Amino acid sequence: QVRLVESGGGTVQPGESLRLHCVGSGGINTFYATMGWYRQGPGKQRELVAEVHSERAIDMADSVKGRFTISRDDARKTVDLQMNNLQQEDTGVYYCNVGQGANMYWGQGTQVTVSS
């Protein structure tokens, strides 16, 4: 059973930074899994923030390009999201995600609030 545990959320002011960390356990095969982060803002649908494919290609939302960086460590089954220059529109619950074959796995979510 795949389990994903996120940490690193919090409340910051605009322009500040946060780093989200996700640790996976269970049946994750990093050889072909995609690992990444989604978020759901207030009143919005869940959306992709960034993900790293097994071949290391990265998909990233246009709204975070140049501000966020994603990295994964297959040996530790972790995926991190470094978020710089946070803005109020980045507020939401951030979910760690692993895509493996036809299956999608989710963490419980961590709250990120950007407020002045």
C-alpha cells in the first residue's frame, strides 16, 4: 500500500519562501513513477503545480515557473517543492502525488497560506 506524507506547509507573507517535503513508502516503483505536487485553492479545482516524470522530464504550471523548483530523490522516495516569492494566489492545500501506471496516489495535504 502506497503512503505519502507531506510536511513543510505554513503561513507566510508575500515574497517569502517555503519548502514542501513528501516521503513515500510502500509499493512505489521509482523506475517508472511520476512524482509531483498538486494544489487546491479556496473555491478552485485541484490543479497540477509541478511533477517529475521517471525520465526526469518536468511539467510545471505557468503560474509558478521561475518561482518554484521541484526535485525528487528516488533512493529516498521523496519529492520536494521549493517555493520562492510566494504570492496570495499560491494559497491552498498542497498535495503530494505519485502516478504509477493507471493508479494515482495522494497524500493528506498540507496547507500553504500567503497573507500580508
